[in-house]
Amino acid sequence: MNSPNSKELRQLRAQAHALRPVVTVAGKGLSPSVLEELERALNDHELIKVKVSVGDREQRDAAIVSLCDHSGAYLVQRIGNIATLLRHNPKADPRKSNLHRSQ
């Protein structure tokens, strides 16, 4: 996937502003069920927020990198323990996709 340019990143951050986290990574870390839910959310919504409530800043950073590596998603933004991820899905349902809905 091509990484978004600065103009696209600004637009993506604006689109994600009103979103709520749909996946939460907590005490059990990147369990198989969390990774399954991440896949489902990215397939359906393309642009999502993930709440990462594990350890200190380094542990959160490592968890976010692992999420991106595992899913093939692009990190749009990270503020505190909330990460915004993007993975385009050419077959996305426009009624579910956060990218299509807000255009």
C-alpha cells in the first residue's frame, strides 16, 4: 500500500476525528481474538481507531507497530493510547466504510 501524502493524512485525520475506538487492546495484549476483531473492523470500516491500554509508552508503541505489521494497516495518527489505522479495501461496503460514508 502506498503511504498517504501529507494532504491525504490531514483529510484522514479529519475524517477519523469523530470516530470512536472499535478495537481495544488491554491486559491480554494482542490475543487471537483481538487480531480477528482488528481484521473484521479494517475490512468493514477501512479507517478505524484502536485503544491500546497496555503498559507504558514503549509497550503501547510496540503494540501499535505489531498491529500494523500483522494487519498491513498504515498508522495515520497516534494520540496518547488511541491509534488511527487505515487499510484500503477495494471491496468495502460503502454503507460500512468510514472512507466512503464521509465523502
